[in-house]
Amino acid sequence: MQDLSDKKILITGGIGFVASHILDLLMEQNVAHVILLDNLIRGSDRNIEHHLNNDKVQFVKGDIRDYDLVND
């Protein structure tokens, strides 16, 4: 596996089932920051609630089709 320590990572569909498990794995890899982007149409914040107090995890409500949001 590639060394992900100190990387900044964006996960789209961030509160979904698969994304939440990817987040679990990334937290074990000592990444610097993970941004979870989700439009809240599906998924559940219960999938990520145990990570929301972690300063390395940021949740952003939005859509991947919003160029300006994703570019920020």
C-alpha cells in the first residue's frame, strides 16, 4: 500500500457505507486531513459519527458537481 501519511484526502459520498469504511482505514494510516463531501441524499451520519470529533476529519455538505465547492 502507498504511504498516505501526511496526505490530504477527499472522499466523495463521504457518509455512505463504503466511504465510512474507507475513512476508518485512512485514520489507521495517519493521514493529515480527510474531507468528507456528501449531498446527504443517501447515507447516514451515524456511519461517521465516531470520527467527527477528530480534528483530521472535516464534513462538507455539498455536491461533487459544484465546481467552486470542490475547487475550494
